[in-house]
Amino acid sequence: MAAEPVLDLDRQLCFALYRAQRALTRAYAPLLEPLGLTYPQYLVFLRLWAEDGQRVNDLGDCLSLDSGTLTPLLKRLEHRGLVERRRDTADERVVRIYLTDAGRALRTKAKKVPVALAGLAGFDLDKPKGVNALAGLRDELTALATRLEHASDAKPR
């Protein structure tokens, strides 16, 4: 029985995004290896390098990581001496994450990662056309995620 074109796997947006996400994560692995980070750990560092001392809950919300994933990840980073978990002085129920000197030092090495990944993905960041194409793709994907999040939030469960 022939598949209906609307149900062809290769026509599915979800499958294209799934393949791209898996390929992207695999492409990051050798780039992050010298930093000793996994892809989710790298995402945590990107947020902390932008704003140190974030609340664990805010970090999880921003990265779409639940506490069952985020807590062990942060404990491993703390064990390695890259971050510190501290109770908020104003509210003991709140835990904040702070970079250690070693965690801040990774930032310099990490600056090479986005450029290398862009090159692997075929974007020449030395040319405005490459920069604009990469920014356009990122903005389209961000807008798609926002629309889908709002659509799923609006539906009754």
C-alpha cells in the first residue's frame, strides 16, 4: 500500500527538525570535548557566562530542562569545581548557580565553538551573506518554537 504524500516521513517538519537536532548535537561533541563539556552542560555555561548567579528554576525554564535532568548535571559540574550551588541569602528556598574561576576560564576556550560549528554547518562567518543566513535560520527556528509553545499553551488539556 502506497503511503499518502501527506504522511511521507521525508515531508514531515518534525522529522527534519529531529534529524537536524541530532546532527547538531553530534557535531558539537568533538568541539566541546576539549572543554570537557556535554552539549547540555555547554548550554548551562552559555547562560551563566551571560548572567552569573542565576536561580536554578530560571536556568531550567530558559533551557527547557526539568529538575530531574538539571540537578544531576549541576552536581557533576559542581563536583568538577566549575560551578557552585548556593542558597539565596534573601530566600533560603532558592538555589543559585555561580561560576567558579575554573568555570569562568572555560569561556575563553568556548569562543571558538560557535564559529567552528557554523563552519561545519556550511556558514561562512567571514562573509555578511553567511552571517545573515545563519541569523535568519536561527530567527526562523526561534519564531517557530515560540509559535508552537504558544499554540500548545492555548489548547485545553
